[in-house]
Amino acid sequence: MTAVVPQQNQVGFNFFDPVQFDTIQRICKMFANSELVPDMYKVSDKNSIEKAMANCMIAIEVAQRIGASPLMVMQNMAPIYGKPSWSSKFLVATVNTCGRFNPLQYRFVEKGMLGMVDYVEYVYDNTTKRKNAVTKQFDGRKTMDIECVAFTTAKGSDKVLESSPVSVRLAIQEGWYTKNGSKWQTMTRQMLMYRAASFWTSAYAPELSMGMRTVEEMQDIQDADYQEVVENTAAEEKAERANKVNIGSDIADTDTSNSETPNNESVETKTETAKEEQKIPGF
């Protein structure tokens, strides 16, 4: 009797296999010439065929890894501050359709009025050419503090898997709520659900998001500002530490108190060595 070995599903494709690579290139070319994909995957005057096909190839590889449609990945993966990010709706849909968990649910708790909430805002200083931390207060005496938790169970298990709680107070303290153009003030409950779902996925199914944040998270965090502060700090430290010792033409000005041999002996030794080298025949 012959044993039947189930075929394992292949995750991703092999970039170094000529046959697979040639096949995926033809698929990428098809997507790149479609009108249904976003601009970054489509051939245009501003997007060459090489760049469009490269973006399509990455999107298809991601789609194969998470078991999603390549077109859906292209429609819902967008670069924010130079980093790929998921739309929150797509991330929730991926969790709900992966087959491992029951659909995500959300629990809201009203915790009373916020009152005065301290938060830190980074304000750009033209003098120091960097962002400085400034403590401010948010008047939340008329704002309800709502807390949201995303939860569900794994298929075949009764254990409830809960996300970290996300609240309006947390959004204010993290600077999400007070940002210019923030949707936290106009779509509070929706933003709470999006952030709670992202927290849940990061805790229980990070392979579904592949370590990428959601678009809303990237817009709130603004890693670009952090990079700017780091670069400015490094430049300032380099300028501060440069040329700490003045080097002049006068040897006597150099501090040689820690040297084992005095300057005059060193000079005399070098002079005698030079004279001996001049006496060596053939030189």
C-alpha cells in the first residue's frame, strides 16, 4: 500500500529559479499595464516599466505569503513616509478570512470625562534646528474617555484573545488626537477600532501584517520627524567634538606632560638617526 504524502503549500516564489522568475515577470507586466491598479504599480510617464514591474513583483510576493489576492494587496498597501503600510480595513479583513480565528469583535467602555490631560508635543525650534519636547494640556472636561478592546477566539478554542486597551486618553497622550487634520476627533470610535485591531494583530497574528503598521498608525507616528532629530543631533555632536586640540607649527605648544621622552630628547634622537642614515653607503 502506497502512502499518500500531502503536498505542502509553497510560501512565496523563488527569485533565483529562472522559470519562476520568468513567469512572475510576465504576470507583473500584465498588472503594470492594467488600469485597475494604483499609480505606483502602473506604467506611466512618471513610472517606468522597470519600476512598475518591481513594485508589482513585491506586492505579488507579499500576497502569496499572507494568502491574499495580489490585486487586493496592491489596492490596500501604500507607502507612508517611505514605508509600506496596510489599510486598517484590509488588515481586519485578513484576520477575519484567514481561517484561524473567528471574526474580530470590539468592546467599548465609557470611563467618564477626561478632564485636563497632559501630553508632549514636539515643536520645531529655528534656533537649534531641531524639534524640542514641549508639555501641553488638553482640555477634556467636555470629552468622554472611551476605551476600546478588540477580541476574538481561535477556531476550536474557547480562550478569548484580547488586544491592549486603546482609549481617547491614550490617543491624546501619544499625540494622535491633537494632530492637525486628525480623524480622532471626528471619527473617534472608528479610529479606536482600527487601532485596537492593529494592536490585536501585532500580538496574536504578526505574520498576517508581516510586521507592517497600518496607514493610520504611520500617519500618527511620523517616523520621519524622529529621523530628522537624530540626523540633526549627530551633526551637532560631530561639530561639537571636532578640533578639540589646536595643532600649530610650534612643537613647544604641544602638551607633552604625559610623554615618557621629553621633546628635546626626541628631537636630538631624530637628528642623530638622520645623520647615521646619511653615512650608510648606497643611500
